[in-house]
Amino acid sequence: MSKILIRGAKLLGGEPQDVLIDGETIARVGTGIDAGDASVVEAGGKILLPGLVDLHTHLREPGREDSETVLTGTRAAASGGYTAVFAMANTFPVADTAGVVEQVYRLGQEHGYCDVQPIGAVTVGLEGKKLAELGAMHESAAGVTVFSDDGKCVDDAVIMRRALEYVKAFGGVVAQHAQEPRLTEGAQMNEGIVSAELGLGGWPAVAEESIIARDVLLAEHVGSRVHICHLSTAGSVEIVRWAKSRGIDVTAEVTPHHLLLTDEMVRTYNPVYKVNPPLRTERDVMALREALADGTIDIVATDHAPHPHEDKDCEWAAAAMGMVGLETALSVVQQTMVETGLLTWADVADRMSFAPARIGRAQGHGRPVSAGEPANLTLVDSAYRGEVDPAGFASRSRNTPYEGRELPGRVTHTFLRGRATLVDGKLA
């Protein structure tokens, strides 16, 4: 592999540095590095971050290739600055066996746009009745460490306890989709003033908060790790904050859309705003931002949920829940967290690379930008401003809530172990 010199980039938003890549690793970091025979990327004014890591991506393959494939999803990831994604288990067939997780893992290796780490299902068929082959998936070529029934809640306390006990043996983590099913039957949006005025079935905050409260106590009892997927309410923040103060091994994620959008958007009846968990209130949004800033919420995860046109271009009640997010996540975080002064770029590196890699045990990712480390890097033009045009997405699906909205920042280059997967905003 050839040498690449990234010249004059603001390393984690700090002082300009040169970064020399030699093969798959970073050879030198400093100023005034001689390019020699290296190809040069002029990066003056741009931000250099470690490659982003998404702990919550839906790639849909196998079974829903009309929505997304491992190829199109990882191309979208590279476009958004990601070098590793964790692929959720709610595929068809469900990723509840070693065979299925190995298939997804190997597809990621073949396509080469970013590393794909499969997430294994907690229960067989996501049915919540019987533990899946957790040990076999961990011992497989995919080396699964994160398990989730995302899309469904592990609502049976006994099953959840057994899962926490099982993964403790090999340092795994259960990622919970916190949704008490009986409290959300027929729910279409956040329960509150807007749902009452629109006459849509409400999804109460307590449906999320009650599961989180139960699960942090179970994790404490077992002495295991639990991760909270797409935390969305101010009350959930307080429960996680309490759990951490008590020393419970809990981590939590927030999505970009829950940092920016509110349930007021549902007044349009545009199904692009229909998501699980639902968009909440302005008070919730502000609480989530503060919690991400103070570390109560550990990471940003996209919950990239692609759907084909026909699943969204329909009446609200019939529409699928979910939004694509890989290609806009960093821009939303820049707008909501960096430009508001809540996070620095070094903090963004922590919330979107270091911490998710640590939670998911992603080898070679979330590493410091320093000599001897794998050259997984993302270069961002933070001065860029532009309207979101889903027609240019690498994802197979177009269900973004940001179409036509101006967002800041643009990923210009992504490097996976020294190989450019994105160059000047175009896939390599």
C-alpha cells in the first residue's frame, strides 16, 4: 500500500498536524513532515478524527435487501465517516445463530468499506421466550460481544437476568431496546399534548423508563454489563445517572434525531418522522443534550433504519418506524452539540469513536491518532454548509427526516486501515 500524508489537519479540533500513513498504520504525527513519496491530502482547516464507530446500525441483509444490503449500508457508513458498524440482529432469518452472524461478518469483509461487527439476538427469533446461542455466536468467526433483540424489548425479567448472567462469562453486553410492550400497544407517537391534539395513540415515557430501571437493577444484581439503546426521555437520563452514581455497569446511547427533532414534527403527518422510540418533547431533547455533554449518555449511535419507499410513502398508521442516519449523524452532532458549545471535537471523538469501540470491544477502532495505531481516520470539513439531498445518499433507502434541511459539516475523506474509502466526498 502507498504512503499518504494528511497535511495540516486540526487533530481532534486542536492545532494543525501532519499525519503520515504507511500501509495500514499511522507512521508519524507532527508538523513539517516531509511528504517524500507519499500522496498528499491537503487538509488545512479540516478536522481529523479517529474513524467513527456506530454501535447501532440496521443493514437489513439477509432478508430485506430491498431496504439495504451490507454493501450499500457500509458504503453509507464510509460516506458518513464510519470505519466500523455493529449490525443489529433483526434480519430475516434473525441473527440468532453462529451461521447467520458469520454470514454478515464475511459480507462486511468482502465489501471492504468498513468493518462490520454483527450483533447477536438475545432470544431465538426475537420472540423473548428462549435464549439464543449466545456462546456459539461469541465463539464463531464473528466473535460477537454485543447481544440485542432491538426492535423488540426483552420484557421477561427472568430471560433478561439469564442473558446478563450468560454474557458476563465472556465480557459481553446486552443492549436493551427499552419498551414495555403492554404500555405501548397501538402507540403511534410520544404520549403528550401533541398526541392528544392529533388523536394518535400515545407512547408514554414510563414505558421506556420502567424497563431501564428494572434492567440496571438486574445488571447490579448479576454484576454484568447492560447497554441502553436509543435512550429518549429526560426521566431515562435521571435513572441512568442514578445507576452510574451507584456504580452499576450501565452505558447508554442517544441517536442524532433525538438530539434535534421533537414530536411537534408529527403535526405534518409525514411518516418520515415516525420512529421507535418516538420523537419526544423539547424538554427531553435538551435533557439528552446535557446528558451527552456530561457523560451520563456515553455515545451517539445512529439507529440507521432504512426502509423502501413503499413502507414510508403511505398513511401514518401503516408506515414503518425508522430513519436512515449514517450519512447525516456527524452533521447533526456538529449542529446540536459542537456549535452550541456543549461538546468539543475531542469530545465528539470520544462519543462517536473511542467510547462505542470500547463498549463493543471493536478491535483496532476507537484508537488514538498517534504513531503505531491503525490508520482508521475521518476528515471533516466543519465549515461546509449545505442542504441534505437524499438523492445523493449511498444508502439504498431515502427515509431521512432532514431532506432540504441545511446542516453543517461534511466528511471529505475516510480511511480504513490506511486505504481511502471516501475521497473528496466521493466513495473510492
